[in-house]
Amino acid sequence: MSQLFTPTMLGSALLQNRIVMAPMTRARANVDGSPGPLAAQYYAQRASVGLIITEGTQPSDDGQGYPATPGIYTDAHVTGWREVTAAVHAQGSRIFFQLMHAGRMSHPLNTPHHRQGVAPSAIAPVNRYLPCQV
Ligand SMILES: Cc1cc2nc3c(=O)[nH]c(=O)nc-3n(C[C@H](O)[C@H](O)[C@H](O)COP(=O)(O)O)c2cc1C
């Protein structure tokens, strides 16, 4: 505990303290998948931690699992995320990206193209919310 607020190295990254913010899906991205207008402000407000891990972000339109999650596969996405990283760096914090391909957890209604999601696994996920499958 006495070292919680002291700097440390994580690989090549110097962290201003040892507190890390877990990735949390916000579902607030723009329709085109770029971070929403408040994203930079949201992350900057939390940048007193040593390291922020972004919300899960789809690396392709086939990887989207939930509505309004951000992507990182178009120039507009990159531009939006650069605003986020600049705002976080300005507060002295670091930010790592979480790439999240939802695989079979995606649904055609949640993708921009409404195609069935692409996934590497032949094993269907268990829906833990259905009483008949507990
Ligand atoms: C609203 C919400 C969104 C989350 N989104 C993600 C996510 O995008 N990626 C991820 O790996 N975990 C996600 N998680 C899981 C958290 O990062 C964390 O692992 C989880 O809340 C357990 O942490 P805790 O034991 O400190 O509560 C999310 C959790 C919450 C509450």
C-alpha cells in the first residue's frame, strides 16, 4: 500500500502510480464506430491513474458484439482515438488499447452490416441468462 502512489515501469512504459483502470465497455460510440464526443473527456477525467485500459474495441466490422461500441479500423476511428490518447497523456497517464473481437457472442443486429459475425470457434457460447441452461 505504501508504494501504491509511487511510479513504476511496466515494460517500457513509465506509470505515474500503480493504479490501473480496468477496461469497461461504455457503448457510447458514434454511429460510425469512432469514439463519441465525450470519450476524450471521459478518459481524461480518469487519467490520475497510472494506466488506463480502454473499453473493448472491435478491430473489424465483423468483430462488433454490442451496439455503439467503438472500432479501430477506419481513419475516423484512429482520429477519434488520437484525441483520447492525447487527452490522457496530457494528464500524465498512459493508455493501452483493448482489442475485442466478440466472435460468436456477436449478433447480426449489432453489426453495422447486419451479417452473421465471424468467429474462429465451432463451440457455441453458453447463454447463462437462460434458466433452462443453468
Ligand atoms: C460496465 C462494465 C463494462 C465492462 N467492459 C469490459 C470490457 O470492455 N472488456 C473487459 O475485458 N472487461 C470488461 N469489464 C470487466 C471489468 O474490466 C472487470 O474485469 C470486472 O468488472 C471485474 O473487476 P472487479 O473484480 O474489480 O469488479 C466490464 C465491466 C463492467 C462493470
